[in-house]
Amino acid sequence: MPFLPIVTARQLVKLIKAVGFIEVRQKGSHLTLYRENDNSSITIPLHSKTVGVGLTHTIIKQAGLTPKEAKELLRK
């Protein structure tokens, strides 16, 4: 599995939005994003400065990205 840099919640939200997700709601410190074409939703915690590596991998997988694709999108 390719190494991913440590990302902030803001960077992760930007990455997920880049692949077609839109914000649908925020409750407390958790933001939920939704993609209509496949009815998938992702919840991202906003309560810490950085998101853990394991959670980042899980969220990227839920978005249908590979770690390599995510790393390329993060560079943009």
C-alpha cells in the first residue's frame, strides 16, 4: 500500500469533494458528504487537526479511490 501523507480534515474534505461528493449535513464535529450516482455517503470527523492514517485509508477506499490516486489528487 503506497504511503499517504498525514492530512488535515480540510484537505480530506477537499479530496472527497473532488471525486463528486457534496456536503449534505454537519452535526457537531462530523461532516457527512454524499455522492448521488452511487448513493454513497462518507462521514469525516472535523474535531482534530489531522486525520489518522487508518481512517484516511478507510475514507479513501469508501470514495472508490486507490491510495495512489488519492496521493495524486492531494498534490493538486
